[in-house]
Amino acid sequence: MISNVRRAMVACVAIALITALTACSDAAEDPGADRPSKGTIIIGSKIDTEGELVSSIVKLALEDAGYTVEDKSQTGTTEVVRKAIIAGEIDLYPEYSGNGYWFFLDELTDDEKAGYNVGETGYETTARLDLEANDIAWLEPARANNTWAIAVTEQFAADEGLVTMSDFAAYVNAGKPVKLAASDEFFTSAGNPEFEQVYGYTLTEEQKVRLAGGNTAATEKAVADGTDGVNFGMAYGTDGALADLGLVILEDDLGAQIVYWPTPIVRKAVLDAHPEIADILKPVMESLGLEELQQLNARIQVNGEAADDVARDFLESGRFIE
Amino acid sequence: MPERTRAHTVGLTAAILGLAAVTLLPFATLRSSRIQTGESLSALDALGPWGLVALLAVWLAVAVASLGGMPRIPAAALRGVLGTLALLGTVALSAAAVARLTDPSTPYARVSLGTGAWACIAIAYSLVLASRREDGLPRLARAILSLAAPLGIAVMLATGTLDGLAIMREYANQSDRFWAEVAAQLRFAGIAVTVALVLGTALGVLAFQRPRLRDPVFAVANIFQTIPGLAMVGLLFAPLSWLGSNIPLFGRLGVGGLGWAPVITALTLYALLAIVRNTYAGLASVPAAAVDAGLGMGMTEWQVMRRVRFPLAMPVIFGGMRTAAVQTLGNATLGAFVAAGTLGLFVFGGLSQQAMDLILLGSVALVLLALALDGILRALQGLVSPRHLRGREGAPR
């Protein structure tokens, strides 16, 4: 009886250890093990389709150039990822140039704030401030404006004559039914406040449907299906699902929004140790335009392809990697 | 003369529920792309008239086999076989329906199993498990019933019969990553349970030997359970990050706010309660007579613990370990919150992309893993329980 007990306990511990150890041997697999590595870079990203895409592109480009990349993509929300890079848990992740407006809001002069409505000036201000404050270097951006927008179904736009945000303001002010599904961030800190100020409208609490997290898949689906009476939904400029869901974006005719360019940002210490990273990524990011990004995002979101496959296709067709 | 029985309630209930699931619930969903909500299809629209008739026939047969008047053991075996047929039939017919419902001009269209199909599968498998437990069923029949459905599914997966279903299309897109994340899930759960076993058993013994420590020990273990997973790893971020950057050894091992460290720490803390509590309960349930006998034979306290208390407590302790193991396997999805992968990646990725079948890929895989683990541990628990003590809490029949 006792020997049975012993046997069973030994068996359990053995199973647990074997499971742990064989699964651990995954870590020993190293695709670049035949070539000496130039160094290890840890890459993170926010939890959304575009974050995954850009971090995949950066990862594959760096691996092709001889680096070992530790993939920690889908790291967390903006706060989590910022904490992670400042603490050195990750070395690089794709951020948006426009977010510098929010990170450094207290230090910006009025001129600098106005500059954020133009891509180039906003990018330069952010790059300068992040380097000074956090030793983070901003590399070449993709000049595709992934900014906040409001989307409606094509049918609804046609019925109500909605093409621009000015039309939207007129619609709201006429007292017509509005139910806007968006993230909390959109309503409170960025996105809607700018729109309300520039276009002259105000949304009441009943007109807002607040969702946790910033992924527009949920808001776009809500407006496409008309769930809970939602007729307007938050979207981002480079979203891939818009065409498939039959949605159109209301044009920001008065330029209320900050310009958000996706940019790989890296810890200065890592960039100093491996300055060629900037040169490897420059041509890659330069060739990512708005339509290109939308199509790549669509392949991941609508077709369900893996981000790494889409990234590899993009890099191979642009001759950035073999 | 073989016993005949009255109507078998479980069988009849299963038959009624199965028939309801097929006829009343949406059987499948057809989407034009993986992120669309899609339209629900009834079993008739999805499977066509013959498919519907086949499924209805199986459930009706289950009803007939449960009406009573048949010899008991063959009736149970028949119900088990019919349950297996219902399960495999639902899956196979749904897979066949994909070709009927889609065509090459819509390559991104997806066909998913709907509520009705999943309900059928669950009811059918419950019926199989219930039939398996019938007293007097020969061991061979029991084994066949347990394994037939899983084997059938495995064969269908291996031959690619199910590849048209939306969940398998998601798998096809993610196949490299999928197995790596399964390995990660098992790895984290395995390490955490091992550590929790060592710690938890020690704490349980301590609580047993020092009665005054019992309440504080249980209270601490309890508190960890109340902290939600996301909050737990959030709380661990700062201290682990500090440890990783300030202690070179930890840094080299990869300790930090992200990765394996917060996952294993959190999982171990969660697993503690079940193990501590069951160790204590097992030790406390040892009959005083046995302890007296040991002491009377001249054993020291430690020998009594090792040779009398522990072996007799083993079924209960093992039950605690089984609970902890299955619970930890599920909790390991936490890894997705700290860039450590695991099946949580597919669940939360699917959630954020609003792609239902990606969520199912992660969840169904997790459920199957948990069932398999529970089965293996049940079998081991049989070894651990002394034969004459079977029937005590924790020991299986």
C-alpha cells in the first residue's frame, strides 16, 4: 500500500517535471542559432491588430539582419507598454507620434500643441521630448495617419447625407438620435473632446456607449450590426475591417485631430549599442503608407492570417528581406 | 435472468434535450468573413433534410433505449454507443455542411458550429459518461465507451475532415504558434503545481501540527484566491521588475514584470489554497485508532506521520492536488496579460478582434486539455487509494 502511494507520488512529480522540462526545451530552439547573433532585442506592442503587424514587421526585418528577437508583442495597454519600456522590460515597441501630445501635455507650449495637427511637427516634438525625459529614441515613422475617427454604415451615411464631421455636428445639434460606441479613452482624454471643441457639438451621457479597451473591432462591429441602437462607432484611420463591414469614415474636414504616425521607438541604450537598427528600419517604415497599412490590417483581421505571415509577405515583396 | 429496468431518467432527459437542441436552437452560423456576426442557420438549413433526419433518428433511438423493458447492462452500453454516434455525427455532418453552404467565390466565408451543435455535443458526451458508470459493465466495454468519441474526433482531425469548419480555419492560420502556446500553458501549470505541492503540503502539515497557526495559514491562502488574475499580475509587476533589474542572477534567469515570473508566481499562489486545505483535511480525518495503534507499536511522532497519517490521508490530499492541477491549467491563460503567450493569447486576441472562432480555438483546446488532465489524474488517484479504503472522500469508484 505504501509502495503504491510512493509510486503514485513519484509518477505525479515526474509528470509535472517532464511536462515542464519538455515544454522548456522550446526555449532552446533558436532559429538563428547557426549564425552568431548581433544581439538580442526584446520587442513589445499594444494589444491591437496594427501593433501586432508593425511589431512583426520590425521583428522579421531585424531577424533577417542577424539579430535575435525576443517576441513579447501583445504586451498590454499603452500604460503597461510605456512602463515596460521605461523599466527596460522591452527594448522596442511601435508607438504613435501623436501620443506624445498626451505623454507631455504639461510641458507643451501652445505653439507645440498646435503643431500636432501636422504630422511632421508633432513627430519632431514628441521625439525630442521622449529622448530628453526617458532616453527613448523615435525611429523613422510610417507616414500614415492612424487617427481617431467616427464611422457609420454606408447606408446610414447615404440616408442622412453624412460625409464629414461638420455634417455629424449638424446632425447632433438637430437633436437626431445618436448612439456612439467608443472606448473610454476616446470620450475622456483624446478624440471626442477635440471634435466637440472644433465642430461645436456636445454628447450627453445617454448618447455614449463606453467600451473597455481601445480595439475598434468591437465598436465597428457594433455600428455595423446596429447593436443596442448604436449608429456611430469609433474607428482608426488605418483600420482594415472598414470595407468588409460596409462602413465609411466621416472626414475630419476642419483638421481637429492630432496626427498619429505609427513609429518604432527604442531605448536609447539599445540604439547606441546597435545604431544600424535605425538604418534597417528606415526604408521599411517609409514604404508603409495609409492604403498599404489598411490592406495589411485587413488581411490579419478580415482574412484571419497570422501577423507574421502578412509581415513576411510585405517585407519580401518590398525586397527588404530574402 | 438479466435484470430489466424501469425507464432510465438520465437517458430520457438526454434524448429530450438532444432533440430540443437539434430542432429549436440555431445549429450553425454562416459568416461572410471571420469578423462578421453572420446569420444563424437551423439544422435543416445547415445539414439538409437527410442530415437532420439522421441526427433525430439517433436521439429517438436513445429515447427508445431508455424507456425500460430492456436488460439493464446492454441498454446502458447501447446508450453509450448512441451517445458516441450523436457526438461524432454532429461534428462530421457539420463539417460536411461547409461544402454545401460555401463556394470558391467567397473564400473568406466561414461556417461555425452554433449553440445547437455545441449543446448536442455536450449532451451526447454526458450521456456517454453516464453510461460508462453503469454497475456491472465489463471493463473492456467501459474502456471502449470512454475512448471511442475522443478517438473518433482525433481521427477526423488527423484526416483533415474538419478543416472546413471555422475553428479549424483559425487553427490553420495560427498552427505554428498554437502548439508553442499549448506547451507554454502546460509548462507554466506544471511548474506552478509542483512548487505549490511542495509549499502547500508543508503548510498543511504545519497547520495540522500547530493548531494555532491553522486560521492564519488558511486566511492567507484564501486572500490570494480573492485577487483577480489581472490585478495579481499587475501587483507583481513592480516588485518583480525591481528584482529582475537589481539582482543579476534573477535578471539572467529572466525574472521581470513580464514573462514567466509573474505567471508562475500568481499560479502558485492560486494553487496553494486547494492543496493546503486538503492536506490539512486529510491529516485531520485519519482515525484516532490508527494513530494509537502506531504509537502503541513504538513509533515516534514523525514515524506516525510518515507511515500512518500520510498514507491514510493520501486520497484526500491527492484530491486537492487534482483540483489544484485542473484549476491551475485553466488559470495559466494569465500568461496573455504579461506577454507570456499561452492559449489566453487566442482567447483575448479573438476577443479584441471580435473573431468568435479564434476565441473558441483557445477555449475548446483548453477544455480538452483540462478534461484529459483530469482523466489522467483520476486514474492515478485510483493507484494512490488503498483498495479497502475506496469510497472515502476523494477516492474514485
